[in-house]
Amino acid sequence: MKEKLAVLFLSSEVAPLAKTGGLADVSGSLPRVLAARGHDVRVAMPRYKCVHSGDYLADLPVEMDGQLETAIVRKTALAPQAEGESGLPVYLIDNYRYFYRDALYGFADDGARFNFFCKAVLTMLPRLNFRPQVIHCNDWQTALVPVFLKLKFADDPYYRCMATLMTVHNLQYQGLFPPEAMRLLGLDTKHFNPDELEFWGRVNFLKGGLVYADLISTVSKKYALEIQTPELGEGLDGLLRRRASDLFGVPNGVDYQQFDPATDPAIYVNYNRESLDRKKENKAALQKELGLPVRDALLLGVVSRLVDQKGFDLLSEVAPRLLAEEVQLVILGSGEDRYQRFFSELQLARRDRVSVKIGFDPVLAQRIYAAADLFLMPSRFEPCGLGQLISMRYGTLPLVRATGGLEDTVVDLAAGPERATGFVFGPYEAEAFWEALRRALEVWQRDPALWRRLQENAMRADFSWERSAEEYLRLYRLAVKRRRMAL
């Protein structure tokens, strides 16, 4: 019988309390799965303006640039997912000055805000009488915790045995701040060097976490290899190669209770693998809602940020050829102005083929997953990706580029109809993307039985959190072992 673990899960966003992207979905799902296995798992996050719940627990003094700021600790819970389960504890770090704002990120003082959060989290633990064996940190906003544990709390017996796992969800976002940030951190400037926190003349929060965490993980096995290369290492590939023996890839999962076409209240008609024909009713209803002609064209769905990383330069280039075929294109998302303009203008020119909604609508997103025939993710890089996992759950075949988590999770038709779950292309080139689209269109038009088989394969694939949770538990235990050995 393996020992039950005490785990503190740190994240800057947790669904459904606060969300800007996939990190919130991970943070709202993984801890629940771990807790359901009997472990003492608790979550901590900032209490933003949009978070309305939280019962008062304590006031804490937090040192910031030689002065004391007050952190108010509140407690709420994520609702249980199954009958008999208790809610998952969530500690909210509250401070009006730092967190009562209309957005989660994007402010000039983000360095101070998340420095305060990390200090407050560590300060609150003795007050709560909670001593986690593992602190699981996620992205740059929480990356100072391993730094502080090693540089500020190393001699404190309360903290000495706490192991850390640093998870990178997207290496592009590192938390870069001016050198003066070292003063706010309360660290000796000797740590502002290329082997620790310095990065091209700036303080790099994520780099600090990668240097000082006991173990490092990222969100797919392929991405764990890719970030050790100059192409995708974002300037940290040398550090990651040095820590290769401590670096692991654990794929994200999907909450199969939330994303279930048989019960999803957002979609028009519920269905499962045995009633897959009903998917066509969702397609017709979506076409009608969006003002597209109701016909059996190949419906292409996109739910994404409209940015270069997601392959919108490729989609823009192939769009004229694509729309000459018997297809319809539905896009939901926001991002770079040039892509918002391009696809909005494309909709004006081809209202019979294209529907674009700029922004995010969670109900419409679910309806696109349920109604589309093909889900497009031609990403330049993709640490893990959730869209392809959700689309497969809904019997919508993903068409993806062979990168990161996309390559790890989607099986191309070339592997054989008994295994295939979608379409994959390799080089990041418009012609390679077009060839994959052409292959998909050919199967759709000429072999509906094969298309149906691929849909059933996709819906049968298991990307729930159960398998990934086991891998995280293995890493937690390894981190605890490494920490004990280092003492």
C-alpha cells in the first residue's frame, strides 16, 4: 500500500473560478482526480476580482521591498464531481492592490503581483498547519516558490522536506522583469547571474523555478524533447538539457464528465458512439444558428486563439483553395488583429462557406466540437493541446501538425484504419497542410464507412485524467525521494 501524499497545487487560474486558457482546465481537473484517490490535495490561487467566493481564514504579513503588505487568506472549494465526494479545498490569496482588477494578467506590476502570491502561499502554510510533501507549481506565476524554498527557507525545519515539481505549460511565457525585481524578491543580487535568475539582463521567474525545482515536467512527451532544442527551447534549451534527467513529459487529460456528448447540456442533440448518426442533427442546427446553408458539406471547426503559434498563417494561405471545395469553415476565437481582419473579411466575401465569431463563447465552442466533421489544429508548436482531445471525444476528427502533444495523441490514417483517429502532417508548410486537408476531404467524399470507423476510434480513445494522474503521482513520489536524499 503506497503512502497517501499531501500535495499543494499552485496555479494562477483554476476553472471555474478564473480562466483565460487551458491551464485553468488542468488546475480544475487534475487535483480533483488526485484527491479522489485518497490523497490530501489542496489548491492555492490568487483571489481576483472575478472570484466572488471565499470564507475568511487569516491575515498574513508579507515582506515586499522592505515593507509589510497584508495577504488575506480565504477558503472556498471546487464542487464535488461525484456523489459522496467532498469539495476540493481552494485557498485564495486576497489583496485589493494586487488582484482586484478586471483581468488576470498583462499589468506592468505582474512581477510584484506574483512575487507577493508566492511569498504569501509559503507564509500561510504554518498558519494553516498544513505541511505538504510536494508543492506542484504551474508556469511562471508560481515559479518563485522553488526559488524561495531553496534560497530563503532552506534552514527552516518546517519547509526543509517540501519537494517541488515545476510544470511548464508553454515555455514561451517566462515572466521576464527588470533587474530591479531582485530587490522586490528580497534575494541577494549574487543570484542575478546566468546560472540562476538572470536572462539576457532581466530577471526570469520561470528560469528560477527550472533551476531550483526538484523535478520538472511539461505537458506532453514530445514537447519535453522539443524544448531541449534551440528551435523550441525559447533560450532555455541549454538549462533544460542540463536537467534532462529531471525533466518528464506528462500529457494533459480531459474532464470526461464535463466533455461528454451523451450528457453535454450545451449541444443541440446528445449522442454517443452507438448513436453517432445524431451528430448530423448538431451539424444542421449549428449551420442554421450561424446562417450557413444547411447542407452536407465537410464542416471544418476551429476553436482557438488567432495567433501565429496556432497555424493561422497556414490556414490563411490555403483558404482560397479550401473554399473552392465543398466545405464550410466555422471559426471561434480572438487574437492578432491581422487574423481577426482576414477571417472577418473572408466571412463577408463568402457567407455561404464561412462563419467567424471574434471572442469566446463556451456554449458555441461545445456546439462546434459536436457539430464539426473535422477540427483544425495546424500549430507551429503545441505543448499539449486540449482541442484535439475534446474533438475526438465528440467524434470530430482532428487534423493536426506533428508537434508536441498533437503528435502524441492523434494517429494518422497512414497507421491503418484500425488505429487511426485523424489526420497528421509534418513540415510546417502550407503545401503539407493542404495535402492533409485534401486527404481528409477525399475520405469524407468517397469512403463514409472509413470516416465512421475513424470517428468510432476517436471516441473510443481514452484521454481522461486517470492515466495522467498516475504519472503525476509517480513524479510526486520521486520528487519526495530526491528531496530526502538531498538533506
